Amino acid sequence: MASSPFLGIAASIALLLVSLLLMRFFPLNPPPPTPPPPPGLFTAQNLALYNGTDDGLPILLAILGSVFDVTKGRSHYGAGGGYNHFSGRDASRAFVSGNFTGDGLTDSLHGLSSTQVKSVVDWRDFYFKTYIFVGKLVGRYYDSEGNPTKYLKGAEAKAARGAQLMEKQKNEEAKLPTCNSRWSQEEGSEVWCDNGYPRLVQRPLEMAITGKVSKRCACFTEDELNQPGLEVYEGCDHLSKLCRL
């Protein structure tokens, strides 16, 4: 019995449809994967929504304009947590000032020393390593297109100077042996030198580093005790190797 020509046409159409389906789901040259979207840009008002008070939203915070998802630390950053004051805002200054109320919760670093600014940058690096970077906060540190502003560049440059000063101070102080020290309930605080005599000396770079004058205890030989600027501890003998404070 001769086959119908319509059956042949139907079979051809069926094969064509199968081929098209195979090409759709298993293309010979698949397109490259779609790149992930760029990190988001946040406004201060938008960021404030993610302050940990809504359990249905992630918890975000910003430091130097970089925004991080800290939801995995909800017990700390959520409502009632010890770090909740950082959530939903950029409170860069508070990371080193310890002022967690009112004007202290600001992103302004005005008046901070170079080493304090370095500490803020170090905190930002900590969040990059520990939490998820999700975007940038438009404002002081990033413009409306997500580009760094002069304030961010200035803060990073100041932090670099702080690192250089700290390294220089470390090298300078390594030239003078530091006193040993201890504290006990019975004796209180004591400083002593295994070789030499304890003296208070100013830290010459401290003013540049922290904006304050400070002193440290260093050990000097008897021949060096006539140098200017050496201070004997109050109540301590001139040639005593141990001084109680």
C-alpha cells in the first residue's frame, strides 16, 4: 500500500521542530554568561531602611562610604545588639572615637589624627574581609556615579601618612630599650631596667601621630643620664633600677 505524501510532510515538520528544540536548549555556541550587576548605590535615606529593625530585610552598614551586608552578625548588629548603632548608616568616626550617640554617629573624620584615620581604614579593610560588600553610599565619599570623591582620596592619603609615622616611631624607639613593667595588687605598678636606669622620655613623633604629647619609659646607661629631656620618676632614686609608681 502506497504511503500518503502528507505523512512524509508531517514527519519532516516533526524532525524540524525537534531540531529547533535541541538547538534552543543545547546550542552549539552558547552565549557568554551574563555578567553580574554592578554593586548598588545607596542614598542615606535608603540605607537607613536596613538598620536591623525589620527581620525581613538584611542589615547593612557603611564605613568610608563602602556598604556591607552584616546580616550574619544579626545578634550584634540587629535591634538591641551591641553594634546596632552602626547599622543603617555611615558612622565612620565612631569606630575610633567611641562616641555612639548623637553627633558622634557621623561619617566626618574632621579633626582626627593621621593614625586615627588609619584605624578607620583598617576597620574598612576588616569589613571587606569579613562581610559582604554590596555597594557604595552616595555622599561624602562617593559621588552619584559611584566614583571616589576628594574626601575619600584625602582620607586614604592621610591614613598612609599615619602608617609611615607609626613605622618611623617604631624604628626610633627600637634604638632605646623599653623598660620592663608589671602591676600587682600588693605592689601596684613598677618599672625597671635589666641594664640601665628607667627614665621618662617624650615620644617626639607622638604629636604628629595623635596630636598629643606623651612619654614612655626607656632604659639609659649611667653615662647617658646627663642627656637633656630625661625625667626621673617621682619618688625614685636617681640610680635606682626599679621605680614604684
